[in-house]
Amino acid sequence: MSEMTAVLTQRSPDFPIALSRTTEGTGFSRFWAIGDVKILDSPLLGLLCSIRCPGRVIVQTYDLARALRDAGVPVIGGFHSPMEKECLDFLLRGKQPVVVCPARSITNMRMPSAWRKACDEGRLLILSPFAQKHGRISALLAEKRNRLVSLLADQFFVPYAAPGSKTEQLCKDLLSAGEQVYTFESEKESMIVRAGAVPTAVDRLVSKLTEKLPKPIERNKRSV
């Protein structure tokens, strides 16, 4: 079953403010969306990870995904690499908002049941800047997708960036642009840490991220 896709431009009455900063000098002018675009107003953590990861990183990343899910931290990413996909599976079992940015068109997209359920609950947004003719993932589209994610995320966590990989280069580009990038303490000797990424423990990261989340409104209870 294909899903209803909304087309967003700057002339759209419901064009999210967060998307405005992605249209100036970037080549992005039109977006296709499935789900609640208001999720983009949340402070989003960008998740990036190389395709191949050492065993030590895999175990830590499972713990990270659980911690982000349990703390309700909003996350954005392409969720294309195997480790990213595993994280998405964990996140969709929670209640926090998630933004998935495929490196292809989402017109006539057929979603997995877990995605559809999250969309129905208003906590999943699928967002793409690619028209229907871009139906297949390519390296060029992935590069443009990563650019979009980098413009929408407030900060980033990179479980692992393989030496010489595109993920490593993207991290360096983010750091050069003044973005905040975190990674695991076990990666403190990595090139991205040498470039400025901050190694941190999962509990410290989650505590820092939850400080930025909106606090629930407390109502005074009156005794009856």
C-alpha cells in the first residue's frame, strides 16, 4: 500500500520554518513528506554511521539506540547503513519523534508496517527532496541527502566513521562548519576525534540532549 505524500515548497501554507534554512543556496526548493512535518521543530540528533563497524561499536550502538528511545530523544538520519537500520528498529519501538530521509523519491513509497504505525501515531516523518524520477538510491543522491540531514540536525552522533570513508569526510565537513559531533569514548583515537568530534559516554550524552527537550506542562491538582 502506497502512502499519501505531501509536496512542500516555500509557498506552502504549512512550510516548516526548519526547512527554510535548507533552501538558501543549497539547491533544495521542493520537498516530499509523509507524516507530521511539525516534528522538524524538535531539536534533532543526526545519526550517521559507516557501513562496516567493529564489534565493540555494534554493542555500544545498540545501547545508544535503547537509551535514545527510552529518553525520548528526537533523531534524524538516512537510516541506510546496516547499523543505522538497526537503530531505526529500536527507535520505532519508542514514543519519540523520528525523521527518515531516504536518498531517493518517496512518491508511491510502500512503507513497512512499523513505519506506518509510527506515522499514524504522529511520531514519524519521512522526508525527501527528490522528485519521482529519482526512484533509485545512488551515491550522488546519498550525498545530497546527507547534506539535507546536516542542515536539519542540531547536533550529531557518529558511532563509527571508517578511515577514508564518506562518513569520515562528512564528519570533517560538519566539524569544519562548526557543528557539534559526538562519538563513543572507545573511538577517542579516531580521525574524527582528532578533527574535533567529542568522545562521550551514552549516559552523559542522553542527559545533555534531554535538557533541550520541551518540559511537560505541570498542572496543579485540586483536591475534591
